[in-house]
Amino acid sequence: MNVPLAGKDRERWFARICEELRPDLFRFAFWLARDRQVAEDVVQESLLRAWRSRDSLETQDSARHWLLTIVRREHARRFERKRLKTVQVDELVNEESPELAVAEEGEVLDMRRAIMRLPDDYREPLVLQVLIGQTTQEIASQLGLTQGAVLTRLFRARQRLRRELGLGGPDDED
Amino acid sequence: MNCLEFRRAAGADPGHLTPEVTAHRDACPACAQYLRDLLIMDATIRKALQVPVSATAVSTSTRPSWAVAPRQRWLALAASLVAGVLVGSVLWIGGPRASLAREVVEHARQEPQSFAATHADPVIVDRVLRAGGIRLRPGAVDVTYASSCPFRGRVVPHLVVRTEHGPVTVLVLREESLTRPIRVREGEFRGSLVPAGPGSIAIFGDTRSDLSEITARLETAVEWIELPGAGQ
């Protein structure tokens, strides 16, 4: 579907798209940064950048990919600029404890902690696949990897989660 | 395909199986169970990834105006803005300046949630100000809302400041130069566009408010700095 050409129609369309995608953009940013405040800032900055470049968006179908790319770059830019300190993952988990809420089922909470502990290289493609719903080809394009590399990382991510949560069997690869 | 190859393929993408993978699943009960376990785990992964998107994540204190649903109306003042019509008691200077004043009012009308905010994150305020090429003298005003908003093709700081008379909206319009102040009145809503630095500042609030003091404070509080990226 092509986007409206110009003017107020395009602005309204763009605003609607951003509003629809904003929760997913926030969640993606959250799982990149593992920090709620950073995620909020990243998304805000990303949407501002997207607004300034809105004329470069050509089709509605590419909007999600485009916005995710902006979020990813903004997170990378922030990380580079601020040299965000590396923290112990358990600290992160404890800091996030208000939202790793008691109201969540125990297994969801355990899974969330386990995902937090995944290396970035495993966590990011997993989030793009399971949360955002991208195909492995789209993920490869997003991350600048081969499809084979993406498949390997996804497999290893799941293997690690199975092991952490005690779901693995004797036949699971190390 | 052997079981190891199946588990690697299924482990990478359990929701999308090739015909070869499907055939192995149908022929191997152990691998079929492995896949079932993976799909159950993926359902848990999906739930776990759906972290709550709190009110601050789609923060009404930071959301650009284009993201605001026009139906949101939270306060009586906002309702009066919606109901206001540009007739009767409106004092406008004719021509382009009337258009500017009208657009400023319209912009505030689109962000009624800005009046409901009680606290703005200082980090976000700082970012909004820097993006607009300004600083505020420390302690000069109490900012309860800050957003970088598209306005006339540019991005401008939109602030709400707390005063003893209620919230006052401020738009910093670097690119809109004025030679003299313009007074604005529309129903219960009034304010001014005042020349400031290279451009102007729009200041408006409830008509019961005395805006003279906050206007004077803002005129001295705003310090103009270089826009980010300028000179590069």
C-alpha cells in the first residue's frame, strides 16, 4: 500500500502508523536496553528522527522495518555516546522487579529473567522473531547478517533458554 | 534429515517448518515431542516479551502532538479550547500573524493532556530544550510538560509551566520572528506572542490568569543557544 503523497494527509497517516507501532517499538527498545527509562528515551528520540525523515518512507508495509531500524540505530548511538555501563544481569532483574511483577505467572517471570540473561546477539534476533514477528530473512536484513547466521543464533537462544529453565533433555546440544 | 538437523531447524524457527522438517516430525515421535515442547516454550517467550507499556512509555508528557488521539479531552480548559470558535472576542492582528496565532492555539488544542501533566522528567525537558536551541535559567520556571512538536514544518519546544494561576502553555518559535507583541484572546483562553531572541515565544493560559508575570519571567529565562547540528 502506498502512503499518502504529501501535506496533512501524510502527516496524519504517519502519526497513526507511529501510534500503532509505538508499543512494539518500546518493547523492542526495552529488550535491547534492558532498561525502561532508556527504552522510553530511545523510542522518543527515534520517533522524532522518524518524523524529520517522514518523507523518505515510501510504503506502509516498510514502516515497521524502517522504524525498528531507527530504534536500533538510536540505541546503538546512545550506547556508544554514553558508554552505558555493563551491569550484572541480576541487578537488572532486581531493578526491573516492579514489572517482573508478582501478578505475572511464575513461568513467565522465570522466562523474562532468562531472556534478560541471554547475550545480546541471541536476544535481539529472538525478540525480532517472537515479539515483532519478523521472518528470518527480515531479521537477517535488519541485523546485517546472513540468514544462516540468524538461524544459528535463534537456535542457540532457544537452547540456552531450555537449559536455563530446565526444559532441556539429554538429546539437547551443548 | 536426521534428528540433529531437525532440532536445529525447528529450534531456529518452530513456527515455520519446511516440508522436509515436517516430514521428519511426522516420522519421528521424539522429534515431534521436541517440537511441541518448543512451541509451548515459544508461547511463554511471547508472553515474557510483552512487557507492560506503561503510561510513561507512551508518555503524555513527551508525546509529540502528531501522536495524540484528537478525541482525548481531559480538562474543562481543554474542552473550552475544543469548543472555542475564532469569533467575537478574539483580537487578532490581520494577515500572517493572525495565522500564526491561530495555529498556536490550534496546536495547544491538539494536546489537552499537556495541561494534566504534573511533573516532567528533567532529562526529557533538557532534551526538548536542546533540540529547540534554548536553555532555561535554572529555577526560573517549573516545567510540568515538555515535548518536541512539529509546528509549521519545524520541531519546536512545547512546554507547560506551573504558575500560581494554573498551567501556562509556552511554545518557543525560533523561526517566527516578530517586531512587536501580539495579544491573543479566544473565549476562556488568552495569551501573547512576544518577540524573543531570533524568533518569538507564545505564552497562553486560562483567561482568569494574570500572565504578565510569567511572560516577563520567560522573556528573561530563555537563553538561546546553537541548534544541534548547526555549523556541521
